[in-house]
Amino acid sequence: MRLLAHHTCTRVLPTLIDRDRQVPEDMSLRKAGIGLSLGADRSGVFIRRIFYDSPAHFSGRIAVGDYLDEIDSSPVQDLASAQSLLSGPEDSLVSLKVRHGTMRKLDVQEVHLIRKVQLKPSEGSGDLFGISASLCVVREGVRVDKVMPGGAAWISGQVDEDFVIVAIDGNKVTGGYFHSDEIATMIKGPEGTRVSIEGFSPAGEERSVGLVRMPPVNPRVIDKYRKQLNEKLEASLYDHPQGSSVEDPTGSPGNKEGTRPAYVSSTPKPVKASSLSESERQRGTELNSLFLSTQDSPKQVGDLARTLANFEKWLSEEERECASRFRNLQVKVETIEQQLENLGTLQRISQRQMTRTINA
């Protein structure tokens, strides 16, 4: 029998983990890289480990088990070539095509990083890590009460406070009946591995986010690194030859014109004639068939006047009908707003009655 939810929700944040790194006595430094340990199998070159406080860690988009397809537009042939392509001058820009699976062309994304010189990392501790957030079990799922700066959730930029998780790695967590230990077991895992969560933002936007389990790092260091990365990417875009295609850092196709993407329209689409009703087209035809000239007879003038009067009468009737429909819609909207307000009150009451805290 599962434990029922507690009546209060205590918000407790995990302590910032200070990972000791082994430093040689002579303080010798390695060549600049991005903080990855690689391996190889039949499917290609894969990521064996992500080093703490490294560019790969700061990205939040590379996980243990991912495969490297390309490095700086050069296909990765074997382990030796991958290690050679990843090394380079400090603060130089490197672009990766990372694959989340053993199949070719399965969830491939482009990641831009800056090479950094790092001290020799320590061996893996074997501990389990989460997403550095304070979670609370509610009826709708698992609510994020607090996001720790520098942690996995914070690095992703997709998980905010009051974000409601409805599924973890494809497993539904709605209903409010899960024990805190069950949620923590789903969230936590080995360092550098990926956990996928699905949920809704405070604004109601549905999101599916992949978070890389890593211990939190100083957020100021990440902000400084990201600022430098953005400057490097902007400089590379300026240096690109005019008229050639430049891929946007976010993964969207580059804009050749440099002013407005091709899929953005600056002018509204014209209204199609088919959108007019049959009666409107008929009356328009009647009006177009009657034109005055210097030789028009009084009978033709009278016919035109009567046609215009009939059209004006019909237009007034249509206007009154539209006004009546609008008033009815306003009444329905007010009714729905009142029902939503009542529903929100019931949700707040249920949340106070059934809450539980998880630190993961």
C-alpha cells in the first residue's frame, strides 16, 4: 500500500557538490578540449564520460551513450580521428553532430562548444545524480518548486518553477499516488546520463525536455562561458561569405538574405473570393450590372435606387444578427471564466491536501 501525501510541502534544496579533481604535482595542463571521454563500438564513436565543469557539461545537451557523427563538418571515422578533431587551440570554436541512439539519422542535433584547457579530472565516483531541483508530488503529477542555479534543470532553460512533470522516461507520474522514493528513483541516475521528462510550463505550454544528470556548478562560470560562446558564434556568422547558407546556432536553417527568414510573411494573405457567401456574391453581381450613363432612363435609375435600398436593408439585418451572436458569445465566455475560477479554487484546495516533497 502506497503512502498517502503529506499535508505540507517543505522546500529543501540539495547542497552544492564540490567535486575534487586530481591535479598533478607539476600542474601540467592538457591540450584544449571539451571534456569528453570517448569509446567505440560497431555503431561508431560514443561518449563514455562527461567531465565535471567542462564545456560539454555546460551545454546540457550531450549525454553518456550519445554518438559523434561529425566534428567541424568532418565525418568521425574512428576513435583516433575523433580525439584528434576534438583537440585544438584554447577558446577555439568546435561544432559537433551528436546522435542520441545507435541508428543513423535518429535524433541528430548540432552542438557548438568552445575548447577549454582543463586540469586532469578525477575518476568517476559512481554516485547517483538528479536534476538539482526541489520537487513536490501533486495530483496533476510532480511539480517543480525550486530550481537550483547551476544544476541540470537550470542549464536546460526549459524547466522553471511551477513546471508540472507528467511523465519521466515515458512513465506517467500523474494522480498524486506515487511515493517520494519512487519519483527520486526515476529521476536519479549515473553521472552524465540523460533523463527525459514531459510536462507543462506555468503558461500551459507542453514540453518534452532531456536533462543530463550532473552535479551543479557555479552559475557565474556557465554564464561567462555562454557569453563567450555567443560572441564566437556571432563572429563566425559575420565572417561567413555573403550569399552562402549559414546554419543558425539553435539548429534552424540560415537566412540567406540576412533580414527576414523565408518562412516569415511581412504582408497578410488576401481574402479569397470563396469566403464570401452566395447571397453576397449575388448582390454584388446585381450592383455591378447597373451603371448610370448619360443615356440611362428614369426606370433604370429607379431600379438602381431600389437595389441599393434593398442591399442597405440586408446589410442592417446582417449587422444586427452579428451583434446578437457577439452578445451570446460574451455570455458564454463569462460563464467559462467563472467555471475556470471555480476549478482553480478546487485545485488549490486539493494541492494543500495532497503534497509531498522530493529532492532530486
